[in-house]
Amino acid sequence: MTKMNVLKIQLYINLVLALLLIFRYHDIYFEVYLVILILALLVRKNKKIFQLISIIFLPVIFVDQLTYSMRLLIEILPNMSVIIYILYLAGLLVVIIPVTKEAYGVIKNPLFQLLATIWFTTVIAGSSPAKLENLEPNTLLYGLNNSAIIYGLPVFIYVYVVIREWGYRFHFNLPFNFSNKRNVIVLIIAVVLAIWISLFSVFSYLARSWSEVFWNWDLSLINPSKSYRIENIWELFFSCGRAGIIEENERYINLLLLLAIFRKSRRRIEWAIIISSLIFASLHILNVLSRPPYETPIKDVGYQIVSAFGVGCFLAVLLLYTGKLWLTMLLHAFIDVVAFSITSIGIIGNSAILSFFEQTILSLACWLILAVLLFIRNKDLINHNVQILTKNQNLI
């Protein structure tokens, strides 16, 4: 069965689901979905219009309708919630493959590939998970579901599938010469300094004296089990894992496409790092919707954008230096765990010696300095890895 036939069958299945969900929930969203699905079927022979509709609408429709279908099943069969949830996870692994291959996979221009990818990851990351009823708030399953980490699955599958469709190989773990002592020492130092900067970025905001800014940290002020922001410790860990999966996969593919866009530039690696970090930072504007009540919108947006740009530059360099996507995913998750683990006492009792502006600039400077040093001192290895990552089978 061709991928085109699979997508056609999927459209008809989702057409039926839209009707069922309209009948059950009486929600205008499903009525809109129904109209879009009908339109997609009607214009299917016009490849350009169908591709545009598919890219913009179909991933979010497929994922959203799968989510609400599972929610409906859980409402009908509450005693089978766990089994249904497992089916939900399996569905998320395959639901976007046909549209990814047929609509996204045939895009030829790297700039349009980049724009389509930003759109896909943004709408999927913003989706809400199915609700599991009658769960204790402090349980692992409750935290797993509320964190929406499951939406890392379609993003990971999208990146894997679409990279291959565009003629590249997906590299989760490039070989690294661990027999070279210098490489190992540089990697260890980079990771240790990244961990230190993660802690420094938090404690420089909480510090009441200069010694507490750099080393004399009160570690009791960060505790995942007493986070002021997320009550369920599992939800905190899974939420940070979700960010690591989604945002680092997005960084990987954005870097790859930007390297292709700037392939004729002598500074293409530098441009790819900077612009991918700007994209990463700017998308944090969306996080203001979930800001803590004690922060003003401008303050929250400003901090997240500035901080994310610095972190993004470092993680981009680290990814190109090591070629290990899993490492940047883990480190990203750790950085978020530290940031989300500030306790209520740390916030309420805070009379920091540094102003918010000073703390933000110091944190940014630390990340950028580490990124620049890692890049400058390891250009040959980074260039080598870039050649491997950007090798396109369609051009050979």
C-alpha cells in the first residue's frame, strides 16, 4: 500500500472521528476539523493545495483527534484507562508518519523545510494530552500524563522520518574519539561547566550575598519535591524531559537545514548556531502563557528569551562538537529541572543582591563564553561532524 493510499485512508478515518467527536462534545473545533478534512479530500488531485492544507492542518488534526478519541474511550471504559493509554502512546508513534512523508517529505527548498518544521513542532508541542480520570495527584501516571511528554514522540518521529525523506541520515549518536584524551577532557569540562552555569543561573537570582552568587549555595532552595511551580515531582521530571526531547530534536533539524541554507557562506556554521538559537529563544514567548503569578509578563518573556538564546548557543555548539543528540537532550532536561525546582521559600524569602537585569546578563554571558570557547578550540572536529551531518544522499 502506497503512502498516498495510507494518507487517504487516514483522512476518511479522521472524517468519521470528527463526526463522532462533534456528536459527543459539541465543540466548534471538531466542526472546523470536519470542514478541513472534507476540503482536503476534495482538493486531493491538486497537489500544491493539498500539500499546503496537509502541512498546516493535518498534523494537529490527527494528533488532536487521536487525543480526544482516547479521552472518550477512557470516559466509556474507565477501568481500562492504562491499556487505552498504552494504545494512545502507540498511536502517537505512527499517526503523523503518512502526512510527514507525503506533505513535508517532498519539500525541496531548505528554507521552506525549516519554516514547515518550525510550524510542526510548535503546534504539536502546544497540544494538550488526553485526561485520565480518577488518578491520585501525586502518582507517576498522573505526572506522566500532565507533563505531555508523550508529544515528544510525534516530534521525534517527524524529525527522524523527514530527515530521511530529505536525503540525510539521522544521527542520534555520532562516533566520538574517546581514545583522544584531549577530546574527553574538553567534553568533561564543558558538561561540568554547563552544570555549574545551570546552578549559577538559579542561585544568582536567589543569592543574598556575593559568596552565594558563585559558590556558597543554599541547595535546600532547589528541591524537585517542593517546587513552587509543579506539585507532582514526576510531572516536573517528565515536563523537563519533554522539553529535552522536543526542543533538542528541533534544534538538530534546524541546525541541519540552516547549514544547508548557508552552504555557500564561509561562516555557515556560525550563522546556523546563531539563527537556530534565535529561533529557539523566540519560541519561548509562548511560555508566557504559563508564567508564575509573581512574575510580570515583560519580565518573564525577557528572561526566557535572553536566557534561552545563551543556552541555545551552547547546546548547538555541543551538538555539533559531539554529534550526540541524546547528550544535549539530557543536559537540556537537567537545566530545566534545576530551574523548575526552586522552592516557595526560595521565591517568597528572596531579597537578591543582584537585580533581575544583572542576573540575566551574567547568565547569558556565561553561556555565550562557554559556547564560544568550545567552538573556537574545536573547529576541526565541529567541521568534521558538520560534513557528516549534512551529507545528502540525494546529491551524491
